[in-house]
Amino acid sequence: MNRKKHAFTLVEILIVVIILGILAAIVVPQFTNAGTDARESATKATLQMIRGQIELFKVQHGEKPPNLGNNGQGYWKIMTGKSNTNEVGPSPGNANGKFGPYLHTPPVNPFNGLTVVGNLNGGNQSGNGWAYDQNTGKIQAVNRNGSGLLSY
């Protein structure tokens, strides 16, 4: 009696496994950078929003940038509260002010999860989410380990 074989040979299975391994080696590295790319996009968008709100603040406050200060929780208080023309930070005293709020909540740096603002012209930014120059209103994001700034 003559039987027909309906099974795959070991060589055929090995060829399929090798082809799948090659495809995986090509595709997997593209997904490993997806998290970093997403954080970069989120950081760029957040910085663009912050910079726009700082510019609006300057227009409404006689070209004076906000003083984000470094008094504990008051980092973003001038941007999340209301103010008048002469109040530039860090703690606005007028809840009935006609300007603001510019931000609903303090922005979180997507790379390190921090909202703390440090001096842009300072050295190590460890523990800071953002680096800010109060004189110019320029702001940058701090990288993951606080050793440098992200230039977006």
C-alpha cells in the first residue's frame, strides 16, 4: 500500500523558524525606540505649550517673564493662578486677578516625571524636571538623570 505523507519535514520547519527569526530581528528594534520617541514627542509638545503660555504671560505683564521661583510647592503657582499686571510671581496674591491661569496644573517632564523648576544657568539639574531662566523666560526640559538639558 502506498501512503502519502502529509507532515512537514524537519528541514522545512527549520527554514520557517529561521525566516521568522530574521523578521523578528528586523522588527523588534523598531519597537524598542517607540517609548523614547513617545517621550520626546510629549516633551516637545509640553515645551511648546509652556513656551506659548510664558509668551502670553509676558504680553499681559509688560514683557516681564513669570518668576517661577523655588519656594517649595510654589514653582508653577504664578502660572496656575490668577494675577494682575504687576504680579509676576511666584505667589500671586489676587484670586480675582484678570489674567490667568495660564496652566491648569504644573507640567510634568515625561522623561523624569518631575515638575520642579531649576535655574537654566545652574549646573547639575538633578531633582529638576525643568530648567528656567527667569530673566529671559527661556525654559528647557531636564533629561532623565538630571545631568543635562534636552534641547528642543
